[in-house]
Amino acid sequence: MYISKILVLLIPMFSCIANAGSWEKRRSNLEKVVVYDEFRVFYSLSGKDELPKSRRADINHNKIPDFIESIGKRLTDSNRFLKYEVGLKNPLKSNRYKGRAHYIDVNILNFSNNKKGPKNGVAYDGTSKFNRSLVGKASVNVLAMDISGGVNLNSNTVEHELFHLYQNGYTYFKNRWYTEGTARWSELVIKGRIGKGSKLPKTKIAKEKLFKKSYDANSFWNELIIITDKKNLGKFFIKYLLEELDNVDDIAARSRGINNKNWKESEQRSTKNNFYIWQAINAVSKKFPHSREIKKLSLL
């Protein structure tokens, strides 16, 4: 969820929101909106979540802050990249959300007083319904993400959070070594780069250490991509991975007696998922020319 150079934020994606009434009301109180394709960007010029004065410049005088226009451009550019360059299924058209969510609502909020919560952005995997009568928009079920009004536009927060919505469209698995590790990949691939890799785990102990990582698991994914799909910057690998995870979470649900249309948060984050994610990695790796290192992974 966050920044490519400086890690300042550790945020979970929530299925169930504590204090849902106040959570929804805060976002419903945003009194401005701009629509970019399927994204509705809501912001405020007053109250608790007012846009900072430094973010209200409007050089082209179209009555939309340049900061908001920049967020909209980042959303649409990265969305087109993920759909057409990587070949991923748009979250709103995914098996999980099709017919259940109608827009992606992006709420620009003031995170400056957050001590333990988000500092830059957060994506949610539930389908929320905000009261949008204040701005005359339809109040329907949506996918949602929050972006800080003070976010550094040189970071990749927008791209990172959007990729989480793509992940959620494919699979219920939310183990952080997978979600955050691959989301860090998404930040750089849009710029035509892959991050640095690291040695792949060679023992079961090393594998278990990997499962306890979060953002720093990105070097594992980078190394996998460098070995298997470097020419395509991992775009094929990630597409195949998400498609495989879409299949194996069905297997996991049947095995554990989970309702595959509504996983509990504890099940989405369960360490039991690691086995299935690892199986998906091995299945996807077989689609590429095998190296000695990749073959060893399947033996762990």
C-alpha cells in the first residue's frame, strides 16, 4: 500500500469496518466529486477532511484542483496499464465483484492525525455503500480506497492501492508476503522497471521466514520474475499467478468448509493460505523455462 522509496505505512485492507456508521458518514460528508472513467474521486474544501490549501491550486482554471486532476490521471493511467499491458481483469468485472460493485470510489481524506492508521492510502475489499446525495451521485455499492490529501505525488500510493483492488478481484487470500510483496512490484512495473531480487529460499525454515514478511517480500517476487519472466517485466507471471490464485482459493474454501462468496477476515489472512499460495507459485513457474533454482522451490 504505499511508497516506492520510503516505507511509512503498514495498513491492512478491511472486509469489516469497525464503527461502520461513523466510517461511512465521514466519507459521505465529502462535498466535491470528479468522475474519471469508473473512478469517482470525492474530496472536501471544508471540515475535518478539507483539502490542504497547498493542494488547491487550479492552474487551468477549470474549478478542479490540480492535485485532484493528478490523482484522476494516475488512476486512469495505471488502470489502463493493468488492464491492457498486464492483461488483468478489471475489479468491477471480476467474478467476485461483478454486479455487486458499480464504481470505484476514491476518498481524499486528512490522515495527518492518524497515529496508528493510514498515512498515505488504504484499499478495502468489501463493497461499501455511501450516501452520495450531497453531490448528487448514485448511492450504490462500490469498491473503495482512501488517499491522503497530503500524499506525496512522487510516491506510488495510487498505483499500489489500485493494485490491491485488482488482487481482491481475483482471490480472497490476503497474506501480506503475497499482497504487499506483489503490490510493490506493481509500483515499478508501471515505470518499466523491476526491483532488486534476493536469493530464493532454499530450506523450509527460509520459506517460513518469507511467509512472515510483508513489503520486504518484494525481493522474493522480484527474483522469481527475473528468473522466469524478466523480458516482460513479470507481466505474464503476475497475470498467471492471479489467475491461479483464483482457482486455488476455491480449493482452499472447499477443503476448509468456507463459504467461497464470503470469507471471514481471519480466513483471508490465515497462515493456512500459505500452502495454497506456494502451490500456485509452483504451478505458474512451470509455465516458464525451468531453472535449477525454480525446481528446488517445488521441493520445499
